[in-house]
Amino acid sequence: MITEANKRASKKYNEKNTTMLSLRLNKKTDADILQCLEKIGNKQGYIKKLIRKDLIKEVIRKDLGGI
């Protein structure tokens, strides 16, 4: 059972350490994205992995002189 103290502690932690983002996708124009995401169990992890891959590519590009 979650106590009121646990709820307050979680809320305090989340306010200090996390950011919530929301994404609205169009059922028609983003159908391919929605279809892909339906197959993914951990959507947050999947999206974070894709972003980190992109960040690594950007760092490599900069290291290579903008190629």
C-alpha cells in the first residue's frame, strides 16, 4: 500500500529530478510511426535509445570536421 508520505516523496522527487514530455501524433499522417510504436513494449526506452544514437552521430560528425 502506498502511504501519503510515499506519494509526497515521489512527487517531490519527480518535481526535482524529472521532466514530463507529451507527444501528439496524427492517426493519418503519422500512422507509420504509430504502427511501429504499437510493437514496442518500452516506448520511452526506445525513443531515448534513438535520440542517444543520433547524439553520438552528431558528436562523430563534429569530430570529423562536419562531414
